[in-house]
Amino acid sequence: MSASDPQSFTDFLPKTEGEPIFAEPWQAQAFALTVTLHKNGVFSWDEWAETLGAEIAKDKDANGVADGTNYYALWLGALERLVTHKGATSAADLAALKDAWKENYLATPHGQPIPEPRS
Amino acid sequence: MPHDSHDHDHTDPPSDLTLRVKALETALTRKGYVAPEAIDAVIDTFENKVGPRNGAKVVAKAWSDPDFKQRLLDDASAACAELGFAGQQGEQLKAVENTEDVHNMVVCTLCSCYPWPVLGLPPSWYKSHAYRSRSVIEPRAVLEEFGVSIHEEKEVRVWDSTAELRYLVLPARPDGTDGLSEDALADLVSRDSMIGTGVASAG
């Protein structure tokens, strides 16, 4: 990559310091979940950095985290991978819960709180 | 489609990413690995309590207090903890000083390790592939793009962060700032100057 590469990071350089640190609430949730799980001893920070680094490296071969915007999507993928690897939950449980949340949204009248899926 | 044409007997589900996070949080809460209140507390801390102003206070104190500066260069983790800025991941912090001969800049080539307690969360460009790969290959060209020209006789040192060791650049104190209070000095310290992609300036 050269300085004249059109995908230069300066294309999206925020020159101000006031940018929001999380673009969407789910990013903050995923971040905070990771910090909390580490604090509770579910994994070491080394293991986390290694897993996240591997997700990012894998993605670079495909589309690239060129602009940093899909960073938290990779973060989420890394977190799913690490907690299932650690046996804290399973991919099947996560898939089932995700479907259950979606169904509860669809079954809840607009404006009412969405109930948590039944365990 | 205008919102009011929707049926009101359901709620549109959020994005796939949001549903995945909710699934994780629900699964891990039920197994007792996390408490939702703890997650909210972390979000509050990072959105409201930590950020580059912490690092700016550290830099301003180092500029004003030679003893503190020495402690910062000897053991940055301990020096920052004196001001109440302590790490949560057990990582070590190292301060690297810009001098007449050396300009320092920080990158994490692996992912995005960053000194959270003093700088908050990294800006999006810090996480980009371009910055992570180019900073080590052609740091001067990268600095030029940030508007920072480093004299060719000056050495540019690039520090690659890891999970265990993060870096804080101690920028050079701008000329003409004698007699300023620590608070006034802190206002001159930008986030980028503490990553090394900027310099502190008197205005």
C-alpha cells in the first residue's frame, strides 16, 4: 500500500476529537460484555487479543478492515468464538437465543418492552 | 415505508448484530458469567469517565513537575495510578518521550491494543488496516498525512502495542508556555499528540 493509495486511512480521518466512541449501542454492549467477562476471569486479555487479532487478519484477506467501520462486527465474531471455545456457552444456544429474541420482537406490539426469551 | 403505515401489533427487530449481542448477553447472564448491571457500569465508564483528557492531565503534570515526569518515564502504570488512572486488563503502560532527536508514534499491528485508562477508546483510524500496516513500513509518510512533518535528521520510533504493554507518547512541551497552569497546559494536549500522530501546540 502506498501513500497514493485511494484507500488511504486519511480518507476517513476524523480531524476532530469529538467523535462518538461507539457508533451504535450494540457496539458498546459487545465491548462492555468483553471487558466484564475478562474481569470475571472467563478469559485472559492475551487470549482475547489473540482471538480478535485472528478475526481481523482473516477479514483482511477478504474485504479488509480498511476503514475500521466493521471493527466491532469482527469484535463480536471474536467474542462469540472465544466464549464458545471456553465452553461458557455454545453456538447452538446462541443461535436459538437469537431466533427467540427476534420472535419476541415480532410478537410484541410496538412501543411495549420486549420480553426476554424463556429459558 | 412511512412508519405510520406499519402494523402496530409487532416491533421491527433490530439488526442481526444487535440480536447476536443480545443472545450472548442473555446466554452468559443465565450461566452466571456476567451481570447486566456490571455491563452497564462498564459502558458508563468508557462513555463518560475515561478519555484523552485523562492522558492530557498526565502530560501536563509531567511538563510541570520534573519529579512526576521521571516517575512517569520509570513506571508509567504507577505514575498514572497516582492520578487515579489505572488499567483494568492488568497491562503495563510505558511512556515514551518526544525529544529534539526522537519522535515517537504508537500503533497496534495485531489488532487495536490501546492505553484505555489514559486515552479512552481508540479512534477509528487507529483500528484501520491502513494505519496498522503502514505505520511500521513508512511512518514518515503516514505522519505527513496527519500534517506532521518530522525533520529527516530526527529519528522516528514506532512502538507496536501488545495485550501486555501499551504506550503513551509524552509530547514535547510547546514553546512559549512558561507560567501556564497544569489545567491550561492540559488544554494544549490533543489525543493525537499522545499517539504520536500529532504534536502539542500552543495554538
